[in-house]
Amino acid sequence: MRLKSLMLGACSLIAMAGFAQAETLTIATVNNGDMVRMQKLADDFKAKNPDIDLQWVVLEENVLRQRVTTDIATKGGQYDIMTIGTYEVPIWAKQGWLLPLDKLTADQSYDVDDLLPPIRSGLTYEDKLYAAPFYGESSFVMYRKDLFEQAGLTMPDAPTWDFVGEAARKLTDKSKEMYGICLRGKAGWGENMALLTAMSNSFGARWFDESWKPQFDQPEWKETLEYYVNLMKEAGPPGASSNGFNENLALFQTGKCAMWIDATVAASFVSDPKESQVADKVAFALAPDKGLGKRGNWLWAWTLAIPAGSQKTEAAEKFINWATSKDYLNLVASKDGWLNVPPGTRTSLYENQEYLKVAPFAKMTLDSINSADPTKPTVKPVPYVGVQFVAIPEFQGLGTAVGQQFSAALAGQVSVDQALQNAQQLSEREMMKGGYIK
């Protein structure tokens, strides 16, 4: 009996030791559709890694950015894996806030060379990869081909802003809740300012001149903001100043928008008959231009990265490998079809005939990603890198502050001129504080 009880005690100690070794990874991510799907499919990861538990913190985009930035800057250590973007990765890597993904890049089965060059380049600092792309995107026009046909309009593959404006007004019937265009209006450096900064590039505007002097007092910005505010008042939905990516996605999927200019990643959601009431009526065109040599398309990747303070780096790398690998794309395809795999990260996806068969937007997505040039984002020269953002640490706060001014102009709380004047003053103050200008 004594021997039996000793053996039982030893077994339970071993079991407890095994249990104690189970690690819990806390993952902060955004509430976009692809990440929600990742969470649902995480049982596959758990089955392969029974010693790793996952705790999810899923947040709205602006809230996520705020929380992870505060946590990493204060070394809070709340998260083992963070969902961050192309803006943060090189800045945070330079600060020593992120760990390089050396094991991932050394893993031949992961095939780091398959990552699309523009996406990989944006996540690299001093020749090391600091974040793995979960999905990559540019932006383009999604539109209702049935409504265009009924109105006798033909959308060019490469439209101008003038054409988009005329078509949007013609296609608007507010009495039937049909709006010619839906665009982001919710304030945030990665919300309305992603759209407006990329749009302003095509109008010939820039955030700063070569001496870092803010440019909101220049005519190109006035033309951009007037065009946007007037178009949205005449052809946009009510309450547009509260609408970000997810709100506009819902409007488009329920048949309320004739056009939507936003992230290429939305293409699969609007084309999926399970999610979209207009799935069979959608077509795509490149982001518009003003004939100045730049289109209003951006470049972005939502990525998974490990904060430098994490004590669970090995487990975190395993999860990141799982979520951003070719096998994960195959897993999504097996569960939800090729249409729904996270796009914009791997060359092999754009060579996969199964994907190309169901994704009529694939070539345009790839062309949009490849044509966005973060090193030469504007018509006139600039001292910064970044298409829909300026890659300096101050931009996160400054971009949101300017976004609030432009959202207020859209809501009719201030005039376009006043919003631009406020943006100029805010920017000058921030650039002086940062030592960029005197």
C-alpha cells in the first residue's frame, strides 16, 4: 500500500510539473475579420502545441494601437505577441522594443524569401525581420458594377478623382439609403488619415517639405480636404465622421454604397456570399489619381511581433510561425475556402491557381502593393518614408490630432479652412517640440 501511494504521489507530482510548464501567451490583436478567424482556428495550433495556452485581447483598431504602444513604451509586459503595423515595426525595432525573429527567418519550411519584397522590406530593420506579416494590403476602389451599368457609367481600371466624384453624385439616392461613396471619417492616424494622407499624395500634397516644415497651409491640402468634405456631404452616408474600416465594410456589404475606397484586404469580405449581400455585383479598380503621377493607394501590413520584455519568446515564435506560414493559408482554405485566406504577404499565393480562380481582385491587389513606394510617396520631394503615414515617432500622436480636425470638418463642426489652420498649428508645435524645426 505504501509503495502504491508513493507511486501515486510521484505520478501526481509529475503531472503537476507538466501542468506547471504549460505557458500562456497573451495575444493583443485587432477586431478585423481575418484576426477573428485566426482566433477561431487557433485550436489547430493548440493541438500541435498542447503545452501552450492562448489568451486573446481583441480590440478596435484605435484602442489596440493605444494599448500596445503604452505597454511597450512603459515596459508593461502585458502582451507576449502584439499585432502592430508597418509604421511601428522599424521605429520600435530601432528603440530596442522588439525582438528579431531570427528562428523564423532561419526556418527553411517557413520560407521567408516567399514574403512579398515591399511587405518584407517594411518590417526589416538593419537586415533583420522584426515582425511577421499576417496580411498585407494596399488600397483600391470597390464598386457595384450593376449600379454603374444601370446609370450608363463605365468604371476605368485606373480612374481619376474627377470621375469618381461625378459617378458618386450620380449614383446617390439618399431617399433609398443609397450612397455614391463610402470613405473613412473616423479620427485616427490609421483611420481617416490613412485614407486622406494617401489621397493627398495623389493631389500633390505632402505633410512636410524637405526642411520638415508642415504643409497644411498649402493649396494642395486645401484641394484634397475640400474635395473629400464636399463629396462626402453630397454623396456619402450620414454620420460618416464616425465610420472607419469596419463600419464602411458593413455599409458596403448591405448594399448601401455604390463605391468604397479602402484596403485591398476587404475584397474577400465583399466578395463572399456568406458575408456580403452584393457579392456577385462587385468589381475593382485602382485607387484614383489626379494625373500627377501618384495614385491614392497606400501600403500596409498587419503583423505579429514579440515585445523585447516577453519571457516566453520560444512559445511566441512558435505561434507567429503557425499564424503567418504557408500552412496557415492552407488551413484557412480548407475551412473557409481560398477566397478567405489572408492576402498580400506571399508571392506563392499570387501564383496559386486555386486562389486566382476565386479571387478576381488578386492581380489588382498585387499591382497596388507593388506600386506603392514608401521611399518616394509624394509628387514633390519629402524627407520622410511612408505612404499613408510619416515614419517618425511623433506621427502617432500628431496624425491622430490632425485626424480629429479633419473629422470635425467632415461633421460640419469646423470649416475646411479652420481645420487646415488648426492642423498647421498643431504640426508646427509638434515639430518644434521634436527639434525638427526652430
